[in-house]
Amino acid sequence: MSASLVCIDDYEKYALSVLPRDALDFYRSGAGSQQTLADNRQSFLRYKIRPRFLRDVSNRNSSTTILGKKISMPIGISPTALQKMAHADGEVATARAAEAMGTIFILSTASSTSIEEVAKAAPNCIKWFQLYVFKDRNVTRSLVERAEKAGYEALVLTVDLPVLGIRHADVRNKFTLPQHLTYANFDSLTQQLKNSTNKVCLKDYINAIYDSSLQWNDIKWLKTITTLPIILKGVLTAEDALLAAEVQVDGIIVSNHGGRQLDDTFATIDVLEEIVQAVGNKMEIYMDGGIRDGVDVFKALALGAKMVFIGRPALWGLAHSGEDGVNNVLNILRNEFDTTLALSGCRGLGDIRREMVVHVTRHWKL
């Protein structure tokens, strides 16, 4: 680890200094006025920890079990597109870092490395595959079959993208797929984008091929074509969480797509507890959005998440030094989380209690 890079913010600042403008804006921008993007981070700061002391925390354990698999820490890597814009090794480097850390890596449908290449490069990593449902259901079926054959252990269906959100930075930059990259899981789409004489923007292609008519009954259809566990990513209300329980998915990721879809939605940390209370133990609940240090992880777990996922922080590490950079980012978060456990009076995840985290506006009620 570089001596000058000691936290996630340091890696972000480095990435901001080296990434090309269009790639940087693609990674960091949010939808609309980017209020939700900002709230994802700022809302964490409004939750405070109530630590307990005079407890034996000399031996600590950050491991947990997710969908029956033991992982080393409750921090995984969210799906992010086109990681080769950050480093030539792209998704392979990120998956290998997750493998070395003993945690979960989620591969994006829109990856710049194929399902099969990532599986071959990180065979022992717990890999999940993020999925969209396309108008051509055979495309979706093919992706599911490829993921199953390659050893991915769950499908993460993104439900908050019936159409692509309005991202001003990408519009201003006229973002297009870099010539040296491909959407590795879609050779035909890549060729269309590169051969188009009309310079059709990526948003138009996405809106043309993604199925905006997707409904809850389609989750039942998905279950007929796979035996893999299904996780729904993008749930933001208790109402939708209860519907997810009705169709018997295995988990949900409380997520607002990193603030990249609908602006002025709630920060994920602010809706997490409502969802947990509504669903109970009917499925596993995870979250992403705004995680920047181990203290954030502790807060999310106290509010009911079983684990959290990070997106942009992994990209910042990738931009710095590939696999080593992602490894460094994960190590920073693990060490910060372990320190937070100790300083809060916890030996492991089982010691984290709801009353240990309080919103500043509700503290007077204690």
C-alpha cells in the first residue's frame, strides 16, 4: 500500500488526477442534479455510534455467512460497468482482489471482460452475476446459462433500470464506448456501437434493448430458467421488499444505483431499517451506496444489513494499481471495520446491536 494513500478518499483523489475525463465522469457522476449521489454519503454522517466499553474485544472475527457461504468480512464488490477504462486488467483484477480477500465479487452485465474470462482468472472467488432482462428473452436466457456454466453462484437482477437515468456529465461528454474496449458479453452490441454511422448514443441503445415492461411475474419466469439464488438489486421501499418476499427471491440489495438512476430518491442508509423491519427473516438483505469507510459498514449492519457492497471505491483502487489497488481498498475497509468493532465493544458481527447506532434527530428519545 502506498504510504500516502491511507483511506478511500485518498484513492479517489488519485483516480481523479489520472483517469480520462469521460471515463472519470462515467464512473463518478449521478443522475440529474446529483442530490441522491450526495445524500448517499451525507446521510451516513447523520448516524452516530453509541459505543460500549469494558468488554473483552481482544479476539475479534469479522467473518459472516452469505447464502450459506462463509466470507471473511461483510464487504463485497458491487457490479460496475467497463472496468477496463480504469485499468487494463479491468474486472479480472477486481475479481482476483475479492478472491484474495475471501469475499464476494459481482460481475456487471456491461463488463469489459466476459463471464468466462473472469471465471477462469478467479476460479476460487465467490462470484455473482448481475443481470438485466432484455426485450429478447433469449439474450437473458443465454447470459444465465453462461453464468451457471462458468460457476457463478447467484444472479443479481437489477430492477431499477427500466430506462437509463439522465446523467448530465455523460451527455456533455458525448460518452461513447472507447475504441479499444468491448461490452465483452455482447459482441453484436459492441459492433453496432462502433459501426454506427449515425453516432447513436449509448442511452438510445440501452433503452432499445432493455425490457421496460418488466414486472413481478417476470421474476417467476426467471426462476423457471435457473436454479441459482436470485437477488433483486435496486429495492428502495418496504412495499417492494414485501413483494420480493412474495415471489420468494433469496435476497435484496437496498440500492439506488449509486445515485445514477432517479434523482431525489432517499439515500439507501435512510430506507434500510424500514425495509428490514418489513421483511424480517424472509430473505437476506444487503445494501450499497455511500460506503466510504469501516464506520459506515458498522452503521449499515446495526440498521439490519447482512453485508454491504462497494462500487466506486473499488474503481478508485483499480485506477491506482489494478489488483493491488483494489486489494488495498478492501484491506483499508476491513481494518477500519475491525477497529470500529473493537472501539464499539464488539468481538464480531453478532455483538452489533440496533441501539448502538442512532440518527442525530432521534437521539433525544433515548
